[in-house]
Amino acid sequence: MRLVNVVGARPQFIKLAPVLKAIEQHNHEHPQGLIRETLVHTGQHYDFEMSQVFFDELGLKAPDYHLGVGSGSHGHQTGEMLKEIEQVLLDEKPDWVVVYGDTNTTLAAALAAAKLHVPVAHVEAGLRSFNRRMPEELNRVLADHVSDLLFCPTETAAENLRREGFTNILDDGHLLPLDHGPRTTHNGPVVANVGDVMYDAVLLYGTLAQGKPSILRRLGLKQGEYALATIHRAENTDDRERLRSIFEGLEAVAVEGLRVVVPLHPRTRQALSSQLPEFCSLSRGVELLEPVSYLVMINLERNAKVILTDSGGVQKEAFFFGIPCVTLRKETEWTETIETGWNRLVGCDPGAIRKAACGPAAEKRVRLRPYGDGQAAKRIVSCLGHP
Ligand code: UD1
Ligand code: UDP
């Protein structure tokens, strides 16, 4: 069986890692049913600390194809990828194309494959913010609706797909048993809740992260005595007033005596430098860093007092590590983090940000394994390996 993985943006390298490991394991255990994997990197992210650092640190194989597409407007970037991926698929003739998450890379790969009648498997299917102004929401909806195998990370995601008319939902959207055996897609698209590959990744790399020389020492941070923040969503970076409001909120947290460290996405750094250069200065109590590697990020997350973010992946990692999260958006796809009291949606109001980060903690509720059991990649590969 021939499979093409397509990735291109930071969170996709992290989602890919457990899947590549599961393919290796599958090939070791099933020499008769080998999966021949080809890796495509679209080049959506290209700075060393947005791309290569993840390949080095997570021990990922070098991409078989690097398309070097780079940045651009949505149409331009997606179009360039579509063109290039189509050629790869014509050359490789895979049985499956696997796409991850909700970026322009996801949409381009899903569309290129579907148009060539190559079956598409979407990892992280069914997530919805119900906000069509988010580029990611369009990417998710469109990728899901051209996919043949939809791997949901949660029951909520499977339920979203049911509401959109998908009927073939394995085990009624409950976590798929590990020994589920072969599944067929002959009767139209199949939806399966396999759990979240990002939870797999945290379990796989958590110990390795602990063994790394601690970033905390380097930055002089003490466990439980700082706030960690990331901001990169278009809705926040592309609106000067929203961005100002968020940084005022972070400053208000710093004024309360909590150091605030911000590994800054290049998009946000550019927006600050051009629109709000006054926030680039250290003296305002918010410490801006270059983007950090995954293992460093995990270390920063699990030792923070609180995490403030508009990232999808970071909200979940806060939940995995049991760190309270303040989400700088009005909605989230990861509703389980809210329902259990670990996450609060505050938008961009400075007072609300300060209150949520520094005020009393919300009451927490337990919910058993909303993101699976750390074996999502194994289920994915098992489904793909025995279609
Ligand atoms: C993309 C995804 C978003 C995901 C995020 C993960 C889309 C529409 N958005 O957003 O869903 O959460 O990745 O981080 O696909 N840039 C650099 N160096 C890089 C990469 C980007 O300087 O290596 C700058 C460029 O100016 C670029 C801007 O960041 O124009 C935005 O990059 P882009 O990949 O278009 O979107 P992200 O904001 O990274
Ligand atoms: N991340 C990282 N370094 C950083 C910021 C984030 O390694 O400086 C990791 C983070 O731990 C998570 C993933 O990148 O695993 C989330 O990616 P991002 O926030 O860019 O995108 P999103 O999840 O919102 O799509």
C-alpha cells in the first residue's frame, strides 16, 4: 500500500510524528502488508524554528518532496500548493493521501487528491468553531467534505460530522477499539473517533522533553511563577486594535507580578514591529522570544502558572498538563477544555485577560479521556493499513 503524507506548517510536523512512528511499527509487525510512505513538505512554514527544528528534534525523516511554496495570500499559496501536489500525486500514484489539521496545506492536498480520485484520510476531522471568517474553518469543512476516511480526535468532532450529514460513523463516535480490524470505505466516507494525535505526541515526547537542559534555567523562570503566551491567529494579528488590546492584557498580567513570556510567531512579530512597535520593548514587562522548539515548548507549558493563547494545539497541551488556560478568542473547537473548567474564553479585552489569568481558578470537572488514550496514530495506521 502506498501512502503520501502532506504537511507544511508547524503543528503538522508534530501531528505527523506519532503517525510516522506507527507506520514504522506497522511495517515491523506486518512485513507482508508494508505501508510505503512518501513525505511531502509544502514549505508553507520555512524558517528554521518553524520547520527544520521539528524534523531534527522529533527525528522525522527528511521530506521526499519539498515544494518550497512559502508565504502568500490564501489563494496564491493554496493554488501553488495545489499545482505542485497534483504533480507529486500523478508521479507517486498513492492509494491514500493523508492530510492533517486545518491549514492551507491541508486544503490543497485534500483537493488535489480528491480531484485525481485518490482517497483522502483527514487526521483531526470534524472540528468546528462555527466561525466561517476563520481561514481554518473553511479549510476544515472543505477538507472533511472531500475525505474518505475522517479521523476525529473527539466525540464532539464525530457529532459535528453527523450533523453535517455523515452517516457511516464507526462505533457511534465513541473511541474506536484498538483491535477494530479492517474497515471498508466502499459505502462512502467513514468517520472514526481515534483520539488525538497531539495527545499521542505529548506522551511520546514528554519524557524526552524532561531530559533536555531546562529552558527555565536559561530564562531564569521558576516553576509556577510565570505565564506563557502565544498569539498567531489572523483575527488577532491582522486587527491592530485587537492585537493592542491583547498585549495590554498581557501587560496587565505582568503588572500583577507574573512574568509573561511569549514565543512569538513570525506573523505576530511582523504585525507588532510594523503596527505596534511600542510592544516590542522588554521594559513593558512582556518578554518576547523567538519561536521555540516542541520540547522546549512542552517544558515551558508544563511549568507555567497559566497559559494564554489563541492556538488550538496549545489549548490542548495546557489541558494535558493540567495548566489553566485563557483563550484569546471568542470560540474554540476544543470544547472539552472549557466544559471541564480548564480553559476560559476571554477574547481580547485587557481586563478580562488579567482577571482570567490572575483571578481565582474555575472549578474543575473530570471527564474521562476526551482526547483518547495516546494510541490515535496506531488506530489511524491500522485503518489505513487494512482498508
Ligand atoms: C498557519 C495556519 C494556521 C496555523 C498556523 C500554525 C493557514 C491559513 N493558517 O498560520 O491554521 O494555526 O499556521 O502556526 O494555513 N512566516 C514567516 N516564516 C515562516 C512562516 C510564516 O515569516 O516560516 C510569516 C510570513 O510573513 C507569512 C505569515 O507568517 O505571510 C503567515 O504564515 P502562514 O503560513 O500563511 O499562516 P500562519 O499564520 O502561520
Ligand atoms: N509550538 C512550538 N513552539 C512554539 C509555539 C508552539 O513548538 O514556539 C507547538 C505547540 O507546543 C503545539 C503546536 O506548536 O504543539 C501548536 O502550533 P500552532 O500554535 O502554531 O498552531 P495551531 O495549533 O493553532 O494550529
